[in-house]
Amino acid sequence: MPTPTKGPRLGGGPAHERLMLNNMATSLFKHKRIVTTETKAKRLRPVAERLVTFAKRGDLAARRRVMTQILDKGVVHELFTEIAPLVAERQGGYTRITKLGYRKGDNAPMAVIELVLEAVNPKPKTNKAKLVNNVATAGAAASAAAAEVEAVEEAAVEAEATEAASAEVVETPAAEEVAEAPAAEESAEAEEPKA
């Protein structure tokens, strides 16, 4: 049972209110919809939805728990065998309250409370980007940008080091060729006077 509201109860004392809500829930499950005042409908909704949740569970303990509130075994059987399978896919919101207007005699606001037994049509998932907190992501974005800059700088340093190493490799054979060329010329000059 939900926490009672402060102020006067619907019919007098809390026990009378509890009995009235249990009887209204019995009528709701038997007839699938009832017409009552808005206040009673709003107070009935959590009671009825809790009973439907127990019926969805479907075990013996849940059936006994529902039997403490709904005394008609036929209605409990209907709740567990007919209503619970129809709302098995629904995550909540088993009842709907629709306002009707005002009662002619005492001008009380009237409403219809009914069970929602239609099949659940899940909303298609959209590919919209979710809104994010700019303040929290600004710091993360700044650190990510700094990491990117560091990575680019490291890549540039590595590229320069690679170019320098390849330049050294290219320069080394050229220096050896230059060193070999004078030696060949000297040996050729040394051979010419001998001849």
C-alpha cells in the first residue's frame, strides 16, 4: 500500500480507505475500466499497478499476496491468467486515467480509470547525438587536444630523426667513394712514373 497522504482519508479512517481501494481494484480487474472521481482514481492507480506487478511475477507467493487484498478468487484467477500475459512486455503504466468532466449532482470531477491492455510498440531508436555537458567535456576535450598535439609533435620528431638517419646513411657511402677516388688516382699516378 502506498504511503497515505496527509489530511482526511477518502472514506473516513485508513482502514475504510484501504477496503474501498481494494474493492475498487477488484471492480477494475473484473470490468477492465471503472468510472469514479479523479481523487479516487489517482489513489487507486498505485494499488492496482502493484497488484498487476505481482500477477506478472506469477508464483504462488505473489498469488497469496494478491489474495490478501482481492478477496474474490475468480478475479484473482482472471488477473493472473488473462491480464498478466497481456501486459507481460510492458515495463509499467498498466492503468490510464482519462478525465471526464464534472458530475451533475455535486460538481465532483469525474474520471475513467482503465487497464492498458494494448500491445507495446517500442519507439524506434534514433541516431541523434546525445546532449553532453559542455563544462565537463571542455576539460576532457582540452586534454584530448593536448594529447593530439603531443602525438603530432612526437611524430614530427620521429620523422626528423628518421630523415637524419637516412641522410647519414646516404652521406656515408659518398664519403667512402670520395676517399676511394683519390686513392685510386694516387695509385694511377704512382704507376705512370714506373712505366
